[in-house]
Amino acid sequence: MTARIIDGKQIAMRIRCELQQKISLLPQTPHLAIVLVGNDDSSLIYVRNKQKAAAEIGLKTTLFHLSETTAEEELLSLIDRCNNDSAINGIIVQLPLPAHINTHRIIDRISPLKDVDGFHPYNTGMLQNNEKPYFIAATPLGIMTLIKEVCPDLCGKNVVLIGASLIVGRPLATLMLNQECTVSITHIHTQNIQDLTRKADILIAACGVAKLVKADWIKPDSILIDVGINRADGKICGDIDYDDVLGKAAAVTPVPGGVGPMTIAMLLQNTYDAFIIQHQPL
């Protein structure tokens, strides 16, 4: 048996093409404000990728690039202006922020109606309550989309997540619980982690350890989602040993080309949805 490859790049392209068609029919162009503080190399690359993807589907972006020494109050003031600008539909603040800025205070200041990253407490709280938030965080939403491609009915599935981050692990666990899955979240202090992973119908690795998950960690015919981006032996790889698991898993996402393209596609989808929500009749 050879695992089915879940092609995130192809699925993301399909979503982006659908969005391009929808945007072309709108009376105005959805507008995303991107806030970047400092010159972190990875953040600069991520922002450029988001701007490029948005432009390709006809979505407008404005980049507010602030210096590393920007005061927290100045950043809060910028967010207030974006919140109050009816021409801006979505706001994202590229993380991480410099150490002198309180990230939670910044995220809390973004209007939930423009929080297309899905990090605001209102949106995360609604998700916890199993009610529809305005927006779900892009990476968990993209992962759910990938899983549904190969497993439309998740009810009763045993799901194990390696990694308990606020950006991926925890919101994804909530999404899975809301689909009636049985969910285990593991982290750096979890003991005998393989005892859990070997029982998983669906295993999501998001821990940042290159090729951590081997074939002997997984259940036959399981679905594997790799969120990791690592460099080993001069090559990009994930948290799952892709070559090792191919003969045992039912389906697996590649790195690169799996979760990454879906994150940007879902951010674009959230921005389009923000425009629609904000232009609904009262």
C-alpha cells in the first residue's frame, strides 16, 4: 500500500480560483490590512507571500510596516484606525511581535468582525462554545479542509495532536471535538506518546521536530497531517518522516505543499467572508 498524498497546493488553488470568481462579482474589492513590526526575515517572507496571493485573486492589501522600536500604544492606535476605517475589511498582525509589545493586548484590540486571523477572544470563545464564530484561525481551518477531502465524516474518529499551541493545536482540538471526535492533545511533557499516536485514526503533528513521527508511531491506514516546517540535511521537511510512513498510512500531507498553501487560502477566504459580513443589510 502507498498512502494517498493530500495535495494542499492543488486544493488551495481550487479555493483561490473560486474566490477570484466571487471577488470579480463584488461591487467593491475586499481590503486586507497587514501590520508588520520589525524586519524578521521569516515574517517578511510570510507577508510577501500573503500579498502576492491576495493580488492574484483580486484582493487588495495595505501593508503597515512599522519599526522594531514602535511603542505598544502607537500600534494600538494604528489598529484603532483600521477598525474604524470602513474601507478595510480584515486586519492581521504578523506574529511574533517584539518582546516589549503585549501580543494579547494587540490581538484583543482588533475588531472581531475584522479578525481574519481568528485569534480574538470573541472568535475563539464562540468556537469553544460550539457556536459559529466570525472567523476560525486559518491553519486549523485549512487542516480541517484537508482532512475532509479524504474523510468527510469525522464522527467517532480518534484524533491525536502533537503540539498544544494557541495557533494550531488548541483551536484544532476544539474543531475536532465539535465534529464529535475523541481528541488527545500531547505536548513536550507527555509520557509514552507513542501509546497514543498508535491508536490515532487521524494524527496531526505540529511540534517543530524534524521527522519525529516514524512508521512505528502510527496505526495502519491512519490519516497524517504534517504542520511542521523544518530543515534537515539541507532540505525542508516536516514533523513526520514522510518516506517512512508512506507504506503504512492511508493518507498524508507532504512538506512543502500540504498545510502551508491552505493557511494562505483560508486567510483569503476569511477576508472575503469579512467583506460579505460587513456589507450585509442591518
